[in-house]
Amino acid sequence: MSEKRMPPPDSPMQITSAERDDDSAEPRRRAARKSAGGITLRDVAQLAGVAPITASRALNTPSAVSPKVLQKVREAVEKTGYVPNLLAGGLASNKSRLVAVVVPTVIGPVFQEIVHTLTETLAAAGYQVMLGQSGYENSREDALLEAIIGRRPDGVVLTGIMRSAEARKRLLASGIPVVETWDLTPTPIDMLVGFSHEAIGREVARYLHARGRRKVAVVGGRDERSQRRMNAFAQECAALGMQQGRGEVPMYHVVAPTTLGQGRQGLAELLQAQPDLDAIFCSSDLLALGVMIEAQSRGIAIPGQLAVVGFGDLEFSRDLQPRLTTVRIDGTGIGQRAARFIIERASGSEVSERIVDVGFSIIARDSA
């Protein structure tokens, strides 16, 4: 393996994933979706073999139709993924000038840059943002998306790509422009602006290996995206021979959204099992800050004895002592591109490049 030339401290190392898989089913669905312009009540009525007014009665006042007709309409709704338009007839232009933005948590600082940029960019084009919180376990996501679709916003911006099959069907059937962010997949629902979590994990492992670190561990959130970063990190460490004779990379899992206190507890637990750790990769800068505080309280020198790498490049990261090495995501770039996608599609323009990989940067600072 040839040695990479390392950047000076505080300089970004830009990495962009180029891996693309082929999937023919999703493009066909998107093409059908584009030509149909979204499933309508008339489509549901035709599939059910009833008049549109009858389908409307079945959905709005089920007691006004026979059980047989009601069953036919409900089966047609299930097959098409149709969601009634709660604004039907209320807007002469059929434009809400609203864009729904869904994030796992509204208190997570790592998403604030994207939300702020989306809000500013969309406002300049005459749109308002409607913000929804899905939670990290996606326990509320399906119900939230159904409520959003029913209000027919001019666009939907989602965090991540892990949608349930039912949610995907409803979003595809709605005809509403959708932008998924904060992740990569060759088969997005519609459009996508993101980066590879697996590529981040692999590159951080190489970064630490190049600096002579061999006894590594992880403190990471239980959410799906963090887990993919952590697992890819562990796999690359194994491939590089960093854990020879020590088994698998030790991992301390915490509930998201992550906190400073979880970072302190994580390092304490990991040191009990492996006191000679020389590097920790954290799934957030807050966890990394907790790790650094706990290390300093124990007299462990950073980076002399322990290197620490975070994720997110939060504002405090460059002001710590020592300054935190971390992974930077271009939240502003993601927000601007996602907003432009929505604006272009809402105006009837075609988007030529539907998948955009913004990559990431490892910001080399004092802690590693």
C-alpha cells in the first residue's frame, strides 16, 4: 500500500465516492411517476371500477357507500399508495409555496446548517419551510410523511434514505418532488444530494493507520447511518491489520442524539476492557468532546497517548485545546442543491443530474 501525502493541520482532504450500482426497477417507477404526474382520485376510482364521486364518498364518508364499494376503493388506495389531497380546491394555482423538510431531530446541531440554508434559499424563491422531526428510529416517519403528503407541499426534503416500503410507495404515488439528503444510494425515490457513510469510515481508518495508530476503538450512535460509518471503519481497520491479536475493534454504542456525557462514559467503559487504546473514532463531535474531557480527567495526553477523531465539524471543534480532528460535511452545499432541485422541479424544469455526491473532508487538527 503506497503512503499518501498527508495535508497540513486544518487542511481538508476531499473524498468523493464514485461507486454507482445499477437498478432498473426504480428508474422505471420514476419514469411512470413523471408521466402520471401523481396518482389522483380519478385513478383510484378507475381501478376500483366506480365513479370519482363514489370514490370520494368512500374516502370521506365511508357510511355513505356499501361495504362492497368501500372495500374496492380501499384496495385501490392500497395498490396505488394514493393519499387524499387535503388542500384540494383550496388553492386556485394548485401551488402551496410550502416545502416540507424532515430531520431526525430539531436539536441536533449537525443538521442546523442544512435547515438554515434550505430556509434561506427557498425563501429567496418565494417558498416557506415546514419542518418535521421523525426521530432516529423512524418510529414516527410513516405517519409524518402521510400528513405531509396529504397537504401537498411543492417539495419534500428528507434526511437519509432508509424509507419503509409503504412510505416509498406513497411518496412515489404523490407526484411531489422529493430530495433525499445525508446519504447515497443508486436508487433514490426521486433526487438525492449526499455522501457515503461507508467511505467516511474507511477513510478515517486509513487516516489513523497512516499516523501509526493501531489500538483503535469506536464510540458511536445506534442510528443506522452512524452504524454504517462505524462498521466500515472496523472493517477497514481489520483489512489494514490494526487489531492484530486483539480481536474485533471495540465499540461502545449510545442512543442518538448523542451527548457529551455519553462520550465520557464511552471512553471509561472502553478503557476498562483495553487500557492501551491509542485512537478513538466518534460518530459525532459532541461524543468526541466527551472523550477528550474524560481522557484529560484521567491524565491521558491527547494526541500523545490517545488520538481522537469526531464527525460534523461543529463550531466548537476548532476552538478546543487541543483542536479536534473531525470529518466535515458541506451542509450549506447540500442545502443549496436540494433547494435548487425543488425549485427547478416545481417550476416544471427537468433535473438532468438527479444524484449528487458532495463528498466529505477530513479536517486534520491537533487531536489526531
